[in-house]
Amino acid sequence: MKADPITSAYAESLFRLASAEGVADRVEEELRELERLYQSNFELKEFINNPRIKAEGKKNALSDLMSDKLSRVMLNQMNLIIDQDRGRVFPKIAEEFYALASAARSKVSAEVITAVPISDAELEKLGAELKRLTKKDVYLRARVDESILGGAVVRVGDKVLDGSMRSKLAQLKKQMVG
């Protein structure tokens, strides 16, 4: 799937600025924490994406809550995202940033999606296998999505290995119908 040029531009500008200021690793950590908060907190997501709340109010709240936890680079980027009403694409911007940071370090970001939580041992084993296949260090994150029914979906960069029960059932249905 081709990256969105808008999210790519945000991610690239953030990565270049963070790299130039020597804070790329810190910004990546901050971005991961912000993304985790954004994905896990419905109220925060609604607040950021609510068009009735003025950008100044959102930026003031973000500054009040996070100014002591975020670098100036990250806080400025979040203010830009808010000013330009791009909160909804924040996770995609983060994903693009991770890819840029990983490429710069010969590291690849990967995600495993399972119907039930995966153990740390299984995650480690999968990470080692992905490292062997990609010949790069792998940052692997796990996500639970019950809709896949079983199995796993693994994303490494723009490649997807779909071993979910949902896709297997869809393939079986297609074979039986057509």
C-alpha cells in the first residue's frame, strides 16, 4: 500500500528536524508514548479530533499536560498537527516516522496482530525469526484484534503476511462459491 504524501511529509519533516537536533531517539520514544495514549484513550482521541474545540484550546491543554514530558521538537510537531487539523492521521504519521527512524538505523518496525494476547516468549521468538528473514534488527509490537478470529497477521514495512482465520475462511468461501 502506497504511503499518503501528507502523512509522509509530516513524518519526514519531524524525522529530519529531530535528527538535525540530535533528538531522534527521544522523539521516537515520545511519539510511541503519545500514540499509545491516543490509541488507548477514547476521550483523548475525541478531544484531539473534535472540530468544535478550537486549536488554541487543544494546544494549551497539550502544553499544560505534556510540556514537561515532551521535547520542544515533539511539542511543536503536535501543535502543527493540531493547527492543521490532522489529528485523525496522527497514527499514520507516527507509523511513517518509525519507518524512517528504523531505516536510518538498519532496523525495521513490525507488527503482529492476534486474536488473543501473545506471550513475551512467542513475541521474542517471532522477532528473532523476522530478524533472520529481514537481516535487520526488528522492533516488534503486538496488537490484539478479536475480529481476525485466530491465527496472526504480521506486517513488516509494507509487506503483510495474513495467516488469520478470517482470511482463510474468506479464501475457502471464495473457492466454494466461485
